[in-house]
Amino acid sequence: MTAPAKPVLYKTDPVVKRHAGNPILTKEDIPYPVETVHNAGICRYKDCIIMLFRSHLRNGRSIIGIADSEDGFNFSVRPEPFMVPATQGVFADYEAFGVEDPRICCIDGDYLITYSAYSQHGVRIALAKTRDFESVERVSLISQSDMRNVVIFPGRFNGRYARLDRPHSEISPWSVWLSWSPDLIHWGESEVVMKPVTYHWDESKIGPGPTPIRTEHGWLCIYHGVFETMDGAVYRLGVALHDLANPAKIIGVCDEWILTPEDPWELTGYVHNVVFSCGAVEDGNGGIILYWGGADTVMCAGTANIDDLVTLCLNNKRAPF
């Protein structure tokens, strides 16, 4: 007789364990007027963890603030925003409606920041960089309109850079692509690597989340997936594993979500029923601290074991499309 299948880990023990102090950052923690704190890029810098968070102003447009933490859960917000829409040069025309949803990737001492630039021309991706999180240099606009959710891999592949991106398109709709670049500015050779699955928890749209994490089994990539219900859209988080040598090849996509809106500040807010992640850091003990925006209103955090996430991609997987 065949032994019954072993239950998936998080059926009884959630793979992402919410921090008891959630939400870890709200608009009341910000020393200048904002209405939300969400969708933050995260990285380690020297002996602390940096958070670059998005906030709505009362005119509805977004800026990016900055906060520091020693333990990854208690953050101190700096007195001024880190990035606001540019007022001169080519960036001014394409950031007029706001700067949003940063991701941070460190390569050769440069902290590369990809973010969504909104304007009357739509949304496109811009690249900025810093070495000290005191000053920031805008480098280039690295996509056409309409494009969101660009995440750069923290390394090179045969001398080239790789990124995950998500065009706004009804052709292969709302899918994740992988693109290559020799210099971080010019991108091409794009190919679809992952698509929403019909009548699945992520059937409406998907998009890359935090900067990929290198493991011995592959690049661990957390992504968001959307499902339309009778009460509107629900944003959840899933996880996929990409090949180390060629990240355009996906080894496995976990068939089930790893995080869904449950707490009151995830169920109700600026946008209801949302957990949305732009950042995660390794904790040095085989785990990660994962950060997500709750209902596009507050910042939350949780922890997960890297091996558990990899196992879900290998043993409880579906095809990427």
C-alpha cells in the first residue's frame, strides 16, 4: 500500500510567520504628512537594514521615504523623503505623477534602485543608484510605457545583467518576463518566463516582488498574484525557483500561495485585501525577513525559512505556464 502523501508544510504551520508587532510602520510614524506607508524596498547596508517605502500624499501622488533599523522590525524614519518626483530634466516629464514601489539590488557596492515613474505618459521604470543612502543619482529610464515591477538579479550571468519585469499588456497578459542587459541601461532579448494560471489563486495577474535570493538550489523569487472575486481583487504572495546559471529557466513554482490577507490592516485600507512585497533580507540563520504592504496602507513583516520555501517550489510545484 502506498503511504499517504506528506501534508504540505504550511497547511498546519504557516511558512511565513507574521511578526507579533505588525504593522511595523504606519503613517503616524512618519515625521512629515503622508496618508500611507507601503510597498517598501529593503536591503542591508553596513550594520543596519534600510527601508525605502512608498507613501501617498493627500493629492494622491506618491513619494519614497527612508527608514533605518538595527533588528529589521523597529524602524526609525528619517526627517525628509528620500526621493520625490524630479522637477527638471527628462525625469521630470516622466515622474510628474509620482515615484512608487522601489526595489533595491546591490552590485559592486552600488545600491541599484528600480522604481515606477508615473506621468501623463503612463508608467515606466527608472533606475537610480546610491552608495550611502544619503544622496541618490538618477541613472536612466530603462523601460518604455507601460511597465511595472522590475527587479534586478544581484549578480551577472556571463557578464550580463538580468531582470524580471511585468509589462502591462493584454498580449500574454500580466505575465513575468526576463530581460538581459550589458550595462543596466539597454535591455532586450526578453522572453516570457511565467504566466497566470486560469482559475488559480494568481489567475488575473502576477508580478515579481523582492530582489531574488540566491540559494544552492536556485534563485528564490517571491511574487505577487491576483485573483478577482465577487468582492474585488485579492493580492497574495507566492514563490518560484529560477535556475542559478540561467534565471530565464524556472525550476518550479509553488502551487499554493505563501501569504494571504488575514490581519485587519491587510483586509481593510487604501486598497482592501492586499499583501504586496517589494523587499526581503536574509537573517543570517537560514531564513529571511519578508516585508509587505498591508492594504496599501501600512508596512508589515514576517519570517520564513529559506529551505521551506525552496522545498515548496520543488515538491509542491506547478508549471510556470
